[in-house]
Amino acid sequence: KHLNQLMRILKHHNLSSFCKMKKFKLLVFIGRFQPFHMGHKDVVDRALSISENVVLLVGSAGSPRTLRNPFTYQERISLIADAYSAEDQAKLIFRPIFDKTYNDQAWISQIQSIVDEEALRIVNPTGGWTALGLNDIKIGLIGHQKDNSSYYLKLFPQYESVPVKSPSSFFRLRFITFNFAS
């Protein structure tokens, strides 16, 4: 009985979107995405389900093509975006990050600056003065702690950690394929 009354009130006041609020305003996912595969897609899908916006920080953005980095930054963001609907693409924010070899502090500062910029842009889209600041937005860092190379997930204690379980797709080499002929 009380649930029906609540539903009528929500419908009357158009507050149904309130019930669909997400846990985070912004989730950060750091990776090289060389190439973007089903494991990455699983993480982005999870991020989209719990956050209003997802910033994908695409690493090694300035690196030349090599066997380790076969795709350019632009190619990688195109491949990722193509895996999502227009509605989901509108929630994805792509930003390049550049390697800072043997300088974790410079790399951390780069990421913190980008996240701060995006967070402020999200809470203050017009660029004018606002009472909302970084303390008013819930930011998380999502990622898979696969091995020692994932140590960076612990370098950002200011963001809530969102661990990702190890789906089978992380251990099977399954790539997303695209039709390059079109």
C-alpha cells in the first residue's frame, strides 16, 4: 500500500529519475587499451552502470606505433566509442595521458589535473561561478588488479576504489572486432 502511494507521488512529481541516481558522478578508468578488448568493455560497462560519467584516460597517447602500441590515440578512442550506443558515448569522456617514464609523481599529477578539470566541468558546465566544487562530486577509480603492473590503482587514495572482479574475458584473448570495410 505504501509503495503504491510512493510510486504515485514519484510519478506525479516526475521524481522517477531520482530513483535511478547513480553512485558516482565520475568514474575514472586508466588504460592503454592496446587493443580495446572484452575485458576492457566489461569494466566500462560496469562503470556506466554505476556512474553518470566515465573518463577513460588513454595511456601512451604520444607514443609512436610499435608492436606494444599498434594503435594511435585517435584510433583507440574511435574503437572504444564504436563499441557503444550514442547514449552511452555521451557519458564517455576520453582524455590522453602521456608516459612519464620513471617519474610516478609527474604521472600522478597529470592524472589528478585531468580528473579535477573534468569533475569541475561536469558540475559547472557553463564555466561561470558555482558553489559546487571537487568536494561536492563523488569520484571513483575503477580497475582490475591483475598483477604488479596494476600498482597505480593504489596511487589515488582521494578517489573511491571500485575493484573489478576477474571475468573470464580477462584471461581469454577476446578482442572486439570492427568492420573496417565500411
